[in-house]
Amino acid sequence: MRLQFGVRQIVFPSEDAAMQKTPTPRRSFLKAAGISIALPALESTSPALAADKPATVPTRMVCIGNEFGMYPGAFWPDSDAPSPSADTPALSTLLEPLQRRRDDFTLFKHLDHGLKGGHFAVHTFLTGVKSTDAKGMPDGGISLDQRAAEHVGSRTRFPSLTIGSESGLHGGCRISWTRTGTRVPPIEGPRELFRMLFIDNGQKAKQAAFDRLDLQESILDSVLGDAKSLSRRLNKNDNDKLDEYFASVRDVELKLSLDRRWQKVPKPAAPMDEPTDMGLTRDLPKLYDLIALALQTDSTRVATLEVGGSFAASDLGIPKGYHGLSHHGQQPDAIELLVQIERYQVEQYARFLDRLASIREPNSDGTLLDHTMALFGSGMGNANSHTNHDLPIILAGGSFQHGQTLQLPADSHRRVPLSNLFVSMLQKFGVETDQFATSTGTLTGLENA
């Protein structure tokens, strides 16, 4: 992307789309290799690396998205009454695997983004807006996880981890988006994720990384020199715009310095053997385990996992395809198979919550689950009818008061946006904001523990 400075265009080099920082009014857009991303200012001028012990226990965020939603008849309980303890009646068929954790999660009814578009609106799950409408939004089309990753910056080796598949419906994983509407490409399997987290590059690869950083710094120096020369021929308004660029360059320089430091920090020791990729369905437990390890080692504090069209129902002994079954046409046999697929996904989510709850925080009386917001949901409310309202949304952990079903108004004139929940989550994460996408505030009824 090019910024217009009145006299000529200045083209800026870019960093990786997943390495954005905290938004500020001072912003420049960089471009390299045809990839446009935003590089806003860092929130802190001296962020700590993971090697430095945090003064307080960090808050984490994990977002799990499903492309085809959950079959409503098996997802929603018969009663919307709060469920304060495990002694209350059983949950719905799809929520039964969460019975042992029901004091640790909240179920939300009548939350959505107020959008239509079937499968295409699914990709708005974490953004709240369609890409065509994102330009006029304060934060663009950024997704919840990337907004949180901006806040983390370079305090962890990976500001965020986006996990999914490049295959499947509509071109694969589309859960994470930058401010400029760039899709964050996914980590495609447990083997790649394991190597990112635990395998240090050899000396040759490290030298290549340093060479890349040297090149980027050289490009910045060159463009900065051109901009300084240009400033002598600009009017006041254009020079004000150029000052914004200089401020952003300083932030990019700091980021490159931090990237250089991370190249010198050893990765944590691998606590398990390198896994092999067996397809998303069979890999799901391993991916959850690796996400838990990434949080535990403070390699990242933000992760997303999308379950979509690459999910192979045949690996569960189901002879029909997942997408086809989601369009069940109210046929009982198809619905029964679809519920088996969806229940497996909820089982793995419940197992993930168990795993987080079993890990004690070293500097706290709590567990990893106490300090991790684990969102489970979809941008699809009912795949059979291609509707995007009444989304299946669960939030676990994160030191909120759980053990309840929050039924929000169903009346369209009083409807509460899902983005209100996202504002509450961002505030819990430490982001100073009162707005996200189409939000109207925080979510009433979701209180801190």
C-alpha cells in the first residue's frame, strides 16, 4: 500500500502479517513481496521477552472457530436457567462433554453480529464485520485475536498463533485478519506447530534470519533518507503526515531490534516427541495439547484454531462428508451423524479445558484455565438454512464468573452484538478500549470472578 504525501508516493517495506502491534493514531502501511499489512506503534517502548519473568501472571486468549456451526436442536439446552453447579440437570447432547467443567464456562444465547451471508459471513466470527464494510471501522477488519496480539507485541516470541488448514471450503482457514483485511495464514498441523515452538533453527537458518533483518533495516534507512530529503519540499500538512511516518519508522526499528533479540533467545525444551500430521480430525487432540504448551511456556498468549472443511468425518468412521451433513435437510439419519461430528469437537474442547485446569501457574494460586479465556463458537448459526444469527457461543476460564447461561434479548430492536463480548474479553486482556467492530459497550451479565 502507498501513502500519499502530496508530491509523490512513498512505498514502505512490510513485516509478517501476524506480527502487528498496538494501534495508535500514528500508523504507516508497509509493503513488501506484494503483502500489505499495518504496522502501528508498540504499546510499550521496552517490552519484556519471554525470558524475563512477568511481574504478574499474564492473561491469555484462545479462540476456537467452527465453519459450520452446531446443530441447534442438539446444542441449546431445553432450559435457559442458570446452571450454578454440577448437581443441576444434564446439559444438552452437544454440551454434555462439558458437564465436569460447567462451573468454568458461560453459554450465551442470542449473540451474533447481525449479519447475513451464509458461509461467507462465517469468516466474520472474530471480526464482527464483513471485509467490504471494514474500511470505515475504527480498527478496520481486524479480528479479536489479532487485536489482542497487538497488545502483546514482542513480549512473547509469537504475538499470536493461527492454526488451521489451507484446504477446505472457500480456500481454508479464514479466522484471523489484520487491520488491512489481510488473512493471517494458518499453521497447518501439529508437526509445523511443534517445530515453531520447540525446534531452534540451525546456524545457517539463524544467519539467514539475521541477513533478512539487516536487509529490512537497510531498506528502512534508505526510505527514511528519501523521506527526509522530501520533507524540505512539502507544505505543512504534508509534513505533518510525514511526521506520522517518522514515528512509525521508529516503531518498526524497535520491532526489528526485538526480532533480532528473539533470534538469540533459545526456545524451550520440547516436552514431547515431534508429532506427525494425520489430518485435522485425528490431529485435533495434539493441536490442543500444543496450544496448552505454548501458553504454559509463554511462547504466546494468543492462539486461534479453526475447524472447517478439512475436517474428515471418515476418520470418525462416518461415511459422509462434514459439509454435506451440515446441510442435512432435516433428515434424521444425517442429523445423527452430524451431531456425532460436532460432539467430538466439543469433547476435544472439554479435554483442552481439563488440560488448562490441570496446569498450575508458578506465580499464582490459580491454574492456566483461570488466566486463559477460551472462546468456542462459530460465525454460522444454522448451516442447514445458511443463517448467521443465534451463534453457538461458549466462553470458559479467564477469571470470569461462570456456571450460567446468559440469555440475551431475542428482539431485534434490543439485540446485543457479539462484539460486546469481545470488548469485555479485550478489557480483561488488558487492552484499554471500549469499542470493537459494531459493539455498543461491554456485555452486561458477564462479571469478573
